[in-house]
Amino acid sequence: MKELPNPTFALSPVAPRHFSWRLLQPRMDVALPAAAAKPEPGKIAVSWARHQDEVRQAQRLRYRVFALEMGAILGGSVPGHDIDLFDDYCEHLLVRDADSFEVIGTYRVLTPAQSKRAGGTYSDTEFDLTRLRDLRPRMVELGRSCVHQDHRHGGVILALWGALAEFMGRNRLDTMIGCASIPMCYHGTATGQAAASIWRQVGQGHLASAEHHVTPRLALPVDQLDGSLDIDPPALIKGYLRLGAKVLGPPAWDPDFNSADLPMMMRIADLPARYQKHFSNAPSALRASVRPAGGR
């Protein structure tokens, strides 16, 4: 069992009480919660990957969702896994079915220090992020988010967001960026019309200020597509927007995933007060920094 390198930041102790850490081989440099009682059926548990085999479980889930469900063309050295060059630099957040111990949801998090070691972020490969340079010292990138098709309910994504909030507060980070994907074939439409229509909607009410606009390296030709369709954005994008996220510019086209990727940014200070309860597990350092939008 290969141990991962030391994390750039302390990992948040996010496992609930019913999660048994005895099922993992503990790292010597990480203080883990005490072992607990046997998990209750139907519960979910959240943890950070400590070993390479745990990362592999997340990569298998990603392959199942992105390749088998969405038809993405994925490379990688291990069949049946979604692996890219950023994985070794990221912290991997896992949500498990506490009864079966199966990984049913995941995010990967690229910290500022690790993005320097990696030579940038995944978003840098799709967008010119020059205007975000002043934010990078306290900015993390979220990526490769997915949830198993049998567990796509609010509990899993809220568990992921709660753990991310705790991580951000614990390490005094205040900005999250990432690419939010819209399949090119979405709600029965093809050729990117859905993506163009969603961009038109979100660009009208959720566009970031000009100082943070970014430019796609391979732009989806939204001006040549019918953007007048009345189509709801994917659930994850709607969730980000409810939390105060901003869109940083028009979408890029990702040919490997056959998707349009919207560049998005969420800042802790912009989190609406009515959604602070979703992050109630965050430490006081985070809660003290959260103010209603416009109240900074």
C-alpha cells in the first residue's frame, strides 16, 4: 500500500463518529480521530485519501461517471481509471457509503503550493487565468467532482461541500475556482446549443467583475449557436450559483470530455447568509470570515 506524500495543508478531521478508521492504515504524520462504532446502514462517511489505493477508488468512480456514463475519452496508464498529471499533486476528498465502504462521491483539491509544483492548475490548460494572479496565494482549484448514479441526492454533495468549507477555513484559504461542465448533448440537444443557452442565462446574472474575467483557450463558438433555449443548468452549476459563485467568462470546449466548461469562482466572503447553515461544520476561522454578499 503506497502512502501519499505529505499534504500541503493539514487535512480536516471530517469523518463522522460512525466511521471506523481501523479499516485504513493510518499515516504516521496525520492525527486521526479515534476508532468508532460499527457504521450504521444508510449512512455516509467523509474522509481524505491517505494512500494511493484510496485515490484509485476515486479514480475508478470518476472513470465510471465520465467515461462509461458521459462518453469521455480518457487516457491514463491504468485501465478503468480516470488519471491525469494533476492527481499526484491533489488532495482527494471521498464520500463513502458507510455500510459498503464504497466510494460514492469525490472531489480533488489543488492547493496553492501544489499548483506551483504542478506548473499550474487544470483550469490553466483551458483558460488564460492571468487576471486571477493576485488571488492565487489563497486560491484552491476544485475538480473532477462526481457522484455515483445511485446516490445523487443532496446529502452527498452537502457532505463534500461541508468538508471543503472546513478545509478552507482551517487553512485560511478564501477562493475556489474550477471548471463546471455542460455535456455537449444535454437535455436532448446537440452541437452545444444547451451550453450556449446556459451561458446566456448565467452570464446575465452571475458574471464576475471584469477584473476577474478569463479567456478560453479553445472557445466554444457560442455566437454561432442557438442560445435562446430555455434549459436549466446542471444541478452542480445551480448549486454553485446558489452559494454565490460567479462565472468568469464564456465556456471552453473540452474535446476529450465532449463538454463545454464554464470557468467558475466562489469566494468565502460572498457566501449568502441563508446558506451558511450548510457549512455549519466549518471551524470558527471560516465562520468569522463569512459575510453576506456585498458586506465585505
